[in-house]
Amino acid sequence: MAKTGQFLSVELDISRAQAALSGTSKSLVSISRQTLGIIGRGTVDVVKKEIRATTKRRSGELLRSYRYKVKKDGSEMNVFPKGIKGENIFSKVMALSYGTENGRLRPRGFVQKGNNFIEGSEYEASIDRMIDRELAKYWS
């Protein structure tokens, strides 16, 4: 996994999912896109949950800004903040997530929580459900 600033970028080995779905008509690209999509949705949910917990807000620009995108070839997924109406939100994300040098803003660590989710294995159950759903379509 490569981490640059406030972006989280994921590259994934999908050999286990590919082996399970090898008898179906599911393509490798489709399997990897679905798998990365599951991880992306989970990461965005974790980041938003941490933002709510640390800022005590239920809505706002920061919560609405986080999203994920999977490349069409299924090789990479990125989680990133995108400002509403195209405005730049990166400075706000950096200040709130990592804190400031003079100590006026304490670090809240919501980007790090997303990184911890990606490095963990909490999403494996969702991937197994996706595999079971695809196999049920094929065998029924």
C-alpha cells in the first residue's frame, strides 16, 4: 500500500477470490474492482465514523468530502477528500487529521484510522459474502 499525504492508495492481491470464482464467468478485472470497492466503502465509512467521533458533528463539509474511486482496470483504489463545488479542502483535512505545529489543533487521526482499516482484515467477511453471492448466482 502506498500512502501519500491525505490520500490512501491500495493495491491488492486477489488470488484467493480469483481461485474461488475460477469456474464462473467472472473476469479478473471484475473481481478486483468488486473487492477494491468493498475495501473502499469500508475505508470511507471508518474515516467518516472517526470524523463524527472526534468532531461531534453529524454533517458538514468534511464528512461529505470523503469518497473512493476504483480504476477501471481494477488495479488500484484511492480514498480522498474532494471539496464541495470544487473547492480545495486538503488544508482543512491536513490540519484536522494531523494537527498543527503550534499545538492549537490537536491531531484527530481520521486518515490514520482509514489506513489502519486497510492494513487490517476487517473487510474479509464482506469479501467472502461477495464470493458466496457470485457463486450462488452461478450455481443456482
